Amino acid sequence: MIAFFVLYLGGSFDGLLLLAGYPAGTVTYHEPADSPLEGASAVLSTPLTAGTVTVTVKKNGSAVGTVSLAVGTPMAAAQLTGGLRTGDRLEVRAVSSADLDPTTAALLVVVH
């Protein structure tokens, strides 16, 4: 499992999430050995009262899955396509709507 996060996800956020347990500012995971890539789970620390968050998992720059969070859906999961090969790069991008509320929610995404 690989964990990505952002603290204080605000409205109109559009950026790469940080890797949990890695040096500050690290956004790209480099796969050390071949392994399966099955899914991604996303959870907000606080349920949304307005807006949406779209999470895209990218492998080597190409999208392999998307998770959507909205009012009434503080956690969601998606199946991902393909496996990981040694040297593959994983990144997770989150995009929030301008009307996102609350703007103090943290976002955690686990790729498994």
C-alpha cells in the first residue's frame, strides 16, 4: 500500500498529493519491484457540505483510475488498471471544485 495525502484541501485545489512517510515535498512514488496494482481508496477527514473532489491516480503520467468524492460521500474507492513494473512512477492528483466546503478537510488516498 502506498499512501498519498494533502492537508487543508481548499476550493479550486489542483495539485499532486504528497507521499506519506517520505521526505517533505515528495510527490512521485518509484516502484522498486513488480507488483499488482488493484485499486485506490480515498477518504476526507471531514464530510463535505458543498463541492466535489476528483482524485486521479497516474502511472508513468497516464491515468489508471479515478475516485470521486462529493456531499454524502466522504470516502470512495475505484479499481485501477494494470500492474506495476520495476521503475514505474505513481502520482496522485486531486482537483476540488471552487465551492468546496469545508476548506479545512484533509485528504488521504491509499493505492493498493
